[in-house]
Amino acid sequence: MAQAIISDGLGITHPYCGVAHCTEPLENVKRDCFCPGHQYRLNVCAIEGCEQDVSIGYLTCEDAVHRALEQKRQFRNKANFQL
């Protein structure tokens, strides 16, 4: 016997901490990106391997290369879908 499943392409998984291999649950699954033990990561540059503090209003540090990557990501997220 076979059953068909129709999906919108979104997977339903357990929300987890944004730090690789962390198994701690999130305090609030609708609001948090990191478990309570990794909340400090909200103030660390989003570029992997960089441990500098973020600039106010940004997800990256003041490094020009990191800032350019963040601006490129923001630009791509605002682009209209094109056929």
C-alpha cells in the first residue's frame, strides 16, 4: 500500500540552536535563534569564523568585506522575482 503526500516544500522540524551540533532547546521557538547558552552569539559577527562584535544595526562587524557580504544578501532578499 502506498500513500501520497502533498507538500508546499517546507519541512517541519524541531527548532534548534543556530550553533552547529548544539542540542539544547530554544527558550522560545518563535523568537529565539540561539539556545540560552549561546545567546551571546547575537552580538558576534554573522560571518563564520569571525568573532568580532557586530556594529549597531548590522549583523556583521566593521570589516569592509563582511559588510559587503551583508549588503549583498540584503539586496538579494529585496529583489523582485524575475522569470
